[in-house]
Amino acid sequence: SNECIPVKTPEYAQSETGVYNSALLEDDGRLRVATYERTQGKLQFQTYSPDCKLESTQLVDSGPNAGLYPSLMRTSNGQYHLAYYDKGQQRPQYAVRKNGQWTHQSTETNAASIDAGRWMSMTLDGNGGRHVAYQDVTHGRLVMKSLDSSACHPNWKNPQNKLPGSTLYGSYASIGIAGTTEATAQLVASFYDQSNGNLVLATCQGELLSFQIVDGHDTKSDNNTGDVGLWSSLAIVPKSRKPAIAYFDRSQGILKYVQSQQGNLDVVIVDDGIRSQSPTRHLVGQHADLAFNADSGQPRIAYLDATNRAVRLAYRSEHGSWTSVELTSLDENIVGGLGLGIELAVDAKDKAQVLWGRWEANGESIQTQLELMSCEIAQTCGVQP
């Protein structure tokens, strides 16, 4: 199916979802979704059938204002973990689903009134151990840490664990585990350096963090070259087990992608926003989400075309060329937009499940809802410009 399916059921008809989402694809084709319901400030866990029908909705956290920036993961034995930002308490929260029920795990008390947990991102290791990355707004830094082991526990008193020359960084955090073996495994996270407008990759080992500027800075001249790295989405290349990142270049209004090639970072423009039928360049690349086809090892990126109020999908061929197609766009008569909280899941047969938030102005209020579609990449997914 290449049909965009609005997702609402009678009992949840007033649900205002779609702004903050996290999705994962099951082997049976079902899609599990964590989504924040903004009017009541609660976090929901939803299950959708392979044909995009809503099967169930379960309350994870009743809030208030809990469930922003959710990150949903599943262990190999079927246990679900959620990490998210509790805006009411200004701290990260963690939940686990056992025997069909969600339970919250104790977190440290926020006695110091530290605002931390925005841009939450979580990954699991082979043993089901949880590792997270998020922004600590109070200290203006990226936090990376392991919740169930000592693999990553930065010593914040060590000045080496602070990004040089920056007073605010760590937004748009996206975490993963690189390395082909357990012995070579490294915890890595991409993020945006707000102070300098750079895309940065952090690596955590034990008590130490190291940083590499990926884009936005010329090392020879030591000058910043643009404002890049927003909506960074990191994923691990299936065969090489090295990190790759999709991100928005705000200086140029384009979508970029970077991965390691022969030890060097290879930055490419995926979508430059140029459309043959449009006299002006489109603003593209916000809300990017990167995923890989595990079988072919090729990247796929879902993202927003803000100019056309459209959700797009870009995919790379085995020969290295990129193709971008429009999945859906908003009717020109509607006051609103698409593309909030875009999530992309791809199976080995290259079937894509894409979800996003849609918003519309209704009088003086804004209404949001989650939308979902599935399609076969390079076959039934969208139309080319």
C-alpha cells in the first residue's frame, strides 16, 4: 500500500499525538510505536498491524508532561525498554515492559534542579544493557552513559569530557554501538553543537569522552564553515559496523549524509532541494531519520520537505546513487504542516514503514495527529520530482 493512513480510533479520537515518536519494526511486520499525547501530557505505547491498522494503545506514563523525546528499544528476548524526557520533573525517565505491563525504574532524584533528558536517545547491547545519550541543558552538555554497566560513565570533573570551545551542545543526540566484535565495540553518539553550528561525533569508553567534528568546521583554517548537524540521526552500517549520520544543513537548507570510507569521513549531499518544476530551491532535510536495509546494507532516509509541506524518502542504490521520492504532502488549502517526529523502519525486503506527525490550525488552536504508511522502496514508495 502506498496510501497515507491517518491513525485514529473512536476511543482515542481526541488524542493529540505525533509530535514526539519512536518506532521499531517486529519480525512479523507489526510496528511498535511510543508517542507523546500532548493535550494530557502522557506517553503511549501503540501497536500497528503490517497494513497500518491500529491494534492497541497502552498507557506508559500518565504524566503530566512526561514522554517527550521517547526512545523505544526491544531486547532479543522480547522485552521492551523506553527512555524519555519528563518535562514536568525536568529529568530522564526509564520504563520496561514485563508480562505486558509497563513499570518505571527508579531514577536519581533531581535535588540539584538540573534540566536534563531532552533529545533522549537509547540503544541496547547484545546483553540487553541500556546506553543513553541526551542533553543536559543546565550544564549545556551532552550526556552519554550506560545504565546497566560501567562501559560508559564519564567523569564530569575531567575537563577532557567537555567539548572544547562550546558552551551549549548535545541537542539532536543519536546513539549507537559501533564495532564488529564485543572487544572492539564503541559507544558513539552524534549531536549538534549549538555554540558553533557543527555536527559532532562523540565516543565514550569508561570514564572518558572523545569528540570529532564531522561537518561545519574547517580544520586547516580553524574556522566554522556553516550551521550544520540539526536533526542528526545516527545508524550503524550493517556490514562494517561503523557509524553513519543523516542530518540537516541549515546554512544551505539541504539534507546530508556522512559515513566512514577507508578511514575518512565521506560527506555527500542527498537532497539539494532543487526541483525541476519549482523556480525556488526547497528547504529539505529537517526531521531526518536514517535506517539501513540489513540485507543490502544500503541507507534509507525519511525527512521533511518544508517548502512543499511533504514527507520524502531518499534511498541509495548499490552503485552509490541517491534517489528521492515524495511520500505525501499537505493539501494547499489546509493551514498546517507535516513531518514532525518522523520515524522510518525498513525490513530486509526493503519494505518501509514511515510515520510522522501532522498538524492543522483549528481556530486559535493547533491539532496534531499521527499518520502512518507502508510501501516498497523503489517500487510503490512515492513519486519522483
